[in-house]
Amino acid sequence: MAQLTLSETIQKVEAMIDSGQGDSGRLYHILEFLKHNKTLYHSDQMYLEKKLQAGIVLKEETQYVPKDILEKIQFLIDSGQGDAGRLQHIYDMLANNKTLYHSDQKYLESKLDSLGNLPMPSTENIPSESMQTSTNAKQEFLEESKLHEKPTSEKPTPATPQREAKIEHTEKLRGTMPKGWTPPENSADLHGIYEEIKTEEQKLESQKKIYDEISLQRSKLSQLILNRQDYEKQVKLEQAKLESQIKEEREKIANQTHLSEEILIQKKELDNIKSERDKVLKKIHSEKTKLAKDLEQQKRQLVNAQLEQEEIEKQIAQEQTLLAKMTTEQKNRLLKQAQIAHEIKQKQDELEKAKKEYEEIVSAVSQEKEKLAEAEKLKKSIKSQEADLISTKEERLKLITLIAKEKENISKKTQEEKEKLQSQNKLRKQLEKEEKEYEKLKQKRKKIEEQIKLKNKKLKEKQAKLKKEISEKDTALKSLSSKKTTNAKTIKSKTKAKATNAKTKSKATKNKDEAS
């Protein structure tokens, strides 16, 4: 929690009074205590701390008042601007580091603002006489305050002749005269002048006292006016509050009158309801008498019904005993039938298991058949490949025959050309070309033969692989077929045995039922 000094708390309390926050009377009481530097009551201190939301330090802090302000106040006093007594009081308060009243502070601010940018004479330029007058004024002010503080019961000291002589002697010795100066012979005139001066000084002192008293009263008056204005503001605020409260009270009164009217209406309704209730009670009483008569008749009927019920209960008990015997017999029969049904269910489960095994075997056989079909397809593809090989061989033979024919033709041509070489040089070029073509054909033939050899090798490898796969599948099929046949035989034998057992048991149960 932040702590506030005495001056800060005074300022905040004054601001609260101006704005109308809180209890104004209590705040004025607290303000007076703070200004007189008195200790607050604990309750008042707690109230103030709650309002300000901060702690309070009641020791006054030492304020540093700048010399410029004091010089300005002195200038105002010397120049005669404003109330000299009030300004002197403010000067003394600031010089003694005391807090000013709110009204004095506002007055000082207004006077300093009125100065504005006027040239302020420095203390060096001020003549010694003005300084002396200011100091004398201060001393006189202090003496007057002391005089005011003295009680009125004290009597003034009587003026003795010795004292008067001393005063006259001191007054005569004021100032020093130059050398060779001699007092005038008319001492009586001088004495009269001195007396006049005394009287004038006494008058001046009395007037000064009156002036100071007037200035003090003026300052008090200004403070009273400011306080009155503050009180008027508070009165206005309280009037507004009271008016609002009066309005609220009037509204409440109107609501209450409305409620009272509603209550009267409700009372009338209550009276009507009471009359209706009496009528209803009479009807209920008449109905009660009728109901009592009806109840007596019903009681008689109930007694007769109870007697009949007892007879019926006896008959029911006899029938229940017979039924119990019958139920025990039927339960025994049902237990036997349940055992038989349980055995039949077990046999049915075994049959279902056998069926499932048979279905699995059938599915395996179908898979094997599919594999056999694939093997047959492979055989067909092998046969087709063999036919292709045969066709390629035939083509190769045809090519060989063609090549042989071409060789024969070439040999014939070579012979003819050899004979014609001597005569025809032109044909050499043609022969060379034909030889080149022949070589190309040879190379082509070699390539074709190599391709045929590779194809034959691949076909042989494929045939060997297919033969191995077919042989393996044949062996597997033979083993599966043998297993299937054995399993089928065992399943058939089991099913036949189960069927015979079931038939025998069903016949036995039928015989038992017929016997029972």
C-alpha cells in the first residue's frame, strides 16, 4: 500500500470535499485535525485510508520552498499589489515550511499569474530602506500576534517619569550632528516638535495595528467566503440527493398504495371463496352420509364373497395337489426326452463334421482336376511348338535347296564368264558385285542357322521341364486319389454306423413313450 504525506492527504481530502465524495461533515472534521497537526481517531484514520486506498504519514515533510516564490511575494508586498497582510502571512508560512490553506494557495497562484512576465527586481537592486521596512513590518506583525496572544486581564505598565526621561533622552540622541553644530536656543519649540512627532508616531502605530487587524479580518473573511461556497456546493449536492431520495420514496408510496388496493381486492375474493367453501362442505357432508350407507351394503356383500372364496380356495388346493403330481411325472418324461435330444444333437454334430471333411476332400479333388487340365493344356502347347519346329526345319531345307541351286547357277555363270573374260572386260564389275551379294547371303544363312540352333535348344529345355512337371503331378494325383478313396470309404462306413445307431435310439424312445 502506498503512503501519503500530510500535505498530500490534505489536498486529497479537499478534492474529495469539492467533488462530494464521502461524508462531507466527517471529512471537514478530519481536515481540521490534519491542518492543526493533531492525531486522528483510529476509526477516522481507517475511514480515510479506505477512501484514499493508501496509508497516511502524519509527520509533515520538510518542504523546500524556492527563493523565487518568496522574492515574488516580497515584490508584491513592496509594490502594494494585493492584500499586504495576507501576503505577509503567506510569506511567513512558506518561510517556516508550513502548509498553506487551500484558499491562501489559490490566492497566491492568482497573484503570481497576474504578475505574468513582468520584470522582477532582484534583491541587490532593492534599496536598503525597503528591505528595512519589510523587516520592520515582519517584526510588527510578530509583536501584534504576541499582543493578541496575551490575556486581556494584564494591566498596562504605568509610565513613570524616569522612563519618560529615558525615552526623551534616546529620542534626542537619534542621529549625529556635524562638527560646529550648536542646538538652537528655542529649546521649547524643539520640545514641542518632539512631542508632535511622538503623537504622530503613536497615531501611525495605532493605524498600523488597525490596518493589520483589518487585513487579518479580510483574510478570515475570504476564507469564510470560500468555506461558505464549499458548503453551498455540498448543500446543493445534498439537496439533489434528497430530491432523488424523495422521488424514490414517492414511487415507493405509490407502489404501496397500489399493493394495498390489491390486498383489499384479494380480501373480497377471500370472502367469496369462504362462502363457496361453506356450500361445498355442506354438499360433502350429504355425500358422506350416502357413502356410509353404500359402505354398509358393500361390507355385507364382501362377507358373502369371502365365504364363497374360502370354498373356492379349498377346491383350488385339491386341484393344485393333483397338478403337482402330474407336473412331476411330466418333468421326469421331459428330462428323459432332453437326454435323448442331447445325444441326437451330438450325433448330428459328428455328421456335420464328417460332411465338412468330405467337402474339403471334394474341393481338393476339384483342385487336382484343374491342375490336370492345366497339364493337358501344356501338352497341347508343347505339341504346337513341335509342329512349329517341324515347319522351321522344312523352311530351312527349302533354303538349303535354294542355296544349292544358286550355287549351281553361280558356278555355271562363272564358267561362262571365265570364257567371256577375255572378250568382255565390262562383265568383271558385275561379277564382283554378285560375289559380294553371295557373301552377304552366306552371312545371312549362318545367322539363320545359329538362330535355329538356339530355338532348338530352348525347345528341348522346355520339353524336359514340362515332362518333369507332368511326372510329378501324375504321382501327386495318384497319391491323392488313393487317399480320397480311403477317406471316402471310412466316411461312408461312419455315416452308415451313425445312421443305424440313430434309428435304433429313435425306435427305443418311441417304444418308451408308447409304454409310458
